[in-house]
Amino acid sequence: MVIKQFRKAYLIIMGFLFPLVSYSQLYYRIEADFTTKEKSTSGYENLMMGKVYFDINQRQIVFDVYFPEKEVLIINDTATITVRAGKVKKHELSGNLIDFSVLSLFLKGELDYFGLKNTPFKLEKVEKENGLVISTWIMGDKFVNSPVSKLLLSQKNNNLHGLITFGPGDSIISKQIFTDYILVEGMQFPGRVLQFSPSADGSEFKKITTYKNIVVNSNKNDSFYKYIYRHN
Amino acid sequence: MIKQYKAVQFFNYAKIVKALKSDIHKGFNHYFILSLLLDYIYVLLYLLLFKHQIFINMKKTLLLTVALFVTVFTFAGNADLFDVNEQELNNDFAELTALENYVSQSNFITLSDIQAGKTYDLMGINTDGMGTSSEGQFAFQWEGFLWGFLCCPIGFFVIAVNKNKDSDQKLSYWIGVGASVVFSAITSPIYYTY
């Protein structure tokens, strides 16, 4: 009788505790030191260094940039906003950059498949080659007018390794490679992201982004996580 | 004759396997496919010439050849698409990496500071596109201009005091207002004279 009551009490207590424990595992904030190096065969070069902040509930990625110039760059659902010396510049966006950013995918635990499982793209086939597990994703919804016809996603050691985006006529629109994984709170985060894409002028664009000193669920730097810019 | 055929058959497969080993990691290779096609034709010719002796082997030969073709087309270099030439990448970004290291050690130095103090040799780097995202370059906005030029009282509320419009829109609005004033100043005397 005592054992039965004890079991019941144990189950009730665990029933309350387990959701709390599960909730504590949720990641909602991430910050990191970042460096972006860009180069194009047309001669364009750029170096950007600073710190990036992302709170999944705020739906804006905030870059506190100190090089080339001190400024704050904000990416939200509709625009990119640059704030420098009190001046605000806004450029409207057509695509969703937040949901497919490495930061957002990491927090949502969808980085291994680049969030493709929640898109109209359907998994067509999976192959194993040279230590890579390569999956082919095709547009499964005929009503979606997407410039992307196909995606090749590769995984290495269960981590996202690469993503190749194909456009009309199976031409490569962009290639992204994710390397130098860092263990952050039990999850793998790519410390280096390479991006290659042909530019509109026929040149090739290359970009290297590196992340260091990654912190998740920080209670500090609220002013950046919830950055409010004042229009001039 | 069977021995001779088997020798040739072995030679063919040895060649195919060798080619597979050497070329499979290089992706889709036209010469490799051509060599496989020649091998295939070669085997078929043998089958035609000596079919009475090798009838039993024919099925096996065809199956193996088809299997090899299927393997080749399945392995047509998807993994190679993910290859990155790290050496080339390092060479391409050598100057930017050197600048990155300098900035990291120089405690939040900006490009303007470097250019003003000439503390780092920027000769090998094209800095034209750096740091021009929000300052120095004004991007003319037709929407703001037209509001200012055609209907400035309403445009004042739509653009000038609208929190969602950026500085380029607002400056374009005031350019439009200015252009409207100048245009009116020129055309009004002409209108009232005639």
C-alpha cells in the first residue's frame, strides 16, 4: 500500500518536474563575436567585425559592429536597418532572413537539416558518398513559385556540412559550407560558414563568416537583444 | 577461345575498376564515360563474334556492365560539389585575414582611424565598399521626391514625420519640396505674364 502511494506521489512529482526540466533546456538567446570577410572577383572586398545578438522572441538579429565603422545593423522580418551616429537607414527585404539564419536554426534545433523539414521542399533521395550523407530536396508544392528548384544538403558526423541551392536549369545559385563546429551547451554550432555565389555581373562572390565566444541564454546585454532604434 | 575471352573480359573489368577508383572522386568525367562506352562496345562485339561459346556468360556480362553504368551515374560527383579549395580560399583572403588580425589586436580600431593615422598598409585591399552602408552615400528615393514635388502637405505626414521612413526617403522628400518651389518660381511669372 505504501509502495503504491509512493509510486503515485513519485509520478505526480515527476509529472510536474519533467516539463520544468524540459523547459529549462530551451534556447532562446544567442550571442557571439563574429567576423565576416567578403570578396568578389569584380574587386569588391569587405571586412566586418563585431558582436551579434539574437533573441528568438524579438525576431531581430542585431549586429553591434566595430569595424569598419562603429554602427548597429538590425535585420528583422521586413528590413535591414543601419544605425550609425544617430542616423537610421532602412532597406526593405523581400526574403525571410531570420528563420534561415544559422543563429535561429541553432536555437530551434533545426540546423542539421537547415530547417528544410518545415518548408515546402520534399526529401527526394539520400545517398552516402565520401563520408557525407547527401540528401536531395525538391520543391514539393507546385503552387509555390520558388526561384529554387532543388537543394543538395550534406551532413558530416551528423552535423550540417553543406547546402547547395540550384536555380533554373540546375545552375548553382549558392553554396554554403559549415565547418569548425563548436560544442555549445551540448549542441553543435558551426564556427565557420563559407558562402559562394555567382554575382549578377558574372563574377563570383565569396564570404567567410566566423563565430567565437558563443553564449546562449544570457541575461546580460538586454539593450542589444531588444534593440530599439529611434527614427530620425 | 573462352580463355582468351575471359582474359579480355578480366582486362576490361580491371580497367573499369581502375578507372572507377581513379575517377570516381573527380566527379563526372567525359573521358571516363567514353572509355566505359568503348569497353561496353568491345564486350558486345565479343558477344556477337563468339556468342556460341560465351552464351552462358552473356547475361552476366551485360548485367555487370549495366551495374557498373548505374554505379557511375549514381556516383556522378554530388560529394565533389561540396569540396572547397582551402588553399585557394586562404590565398584569396590573405590580405583581409591580415587586416582582421591587426584589427583584433588594435582594440576596436576603425577603418577611419587606420586611414587617418596610416597605421596599417591598406594598399592591397579595396576599401571602397567598406563602411559605406549608412554614411556618405545618399540613395535617392523617388517615392519621397514625388511626395515632396507633387503633394508636399500630405507628403509631410506620409514621409517627413513618418517614423518608418529612413533618412534617404526624408531627404528625397525635401529635395522634392525644393524642386517644386524652384519650379513654381520659374513657371509662375510666365503663367501670370501670359
